[in-house]
Amino acid sequence: MDVIKYAVFTEKSIRLLGNNQYTSNVESGSTRTEIKHWVELFFGVKVIAMNSHRLPRKGRRMGPIMGHTMHYRRMIITLQPGYSIPPLIEKRT
């Protein structure tokens, strides 16, 4: 389950929840079929469609050295009517 990093909660992703579409960041090297398989297996839902796009990398400076953040892919997963995914809220201590 290391393919799916975390759920994304933005204005657009919250609006898409009404259309039974869920947004999450996944590893950039994973394929659509892998992600579809993991979502259906782990959550017990049926996936109709998946849309993806790569997010731009952000620069991070550590002293004189310029680095970049990790590169992720954002997936918008559409489920069949009647299915839903519980909120992925992680408790931090």
C-alpha cells in the first residue's frame, strides 16, 4: 500500500467528492493499473475511471545548495455510484 501516499483536501477535491471522485497523491513511478488494483483491493470499491497529472516540483534551498521536493503524481479516482472511500485521516502524536 506504499503506492498511495496520502489523500488531498483542496477546494477542488472537496467539490469533486460530490461526484464520487476522490483525489490522492501517489508515487510517480506507479502505473494506472497498479493504482486501480490497490484501490479496489484495499478499499473494496469499483473504479470507473482514473485521471492523473504530474505536479510541478518545488525548489527547496538548503544553504547554497538548491534541491527539489519529491515528485508525485496526483490521481483523481472516480468510483461507481453506491461506493465510497472513508476519509483518510492520519492521527499524529
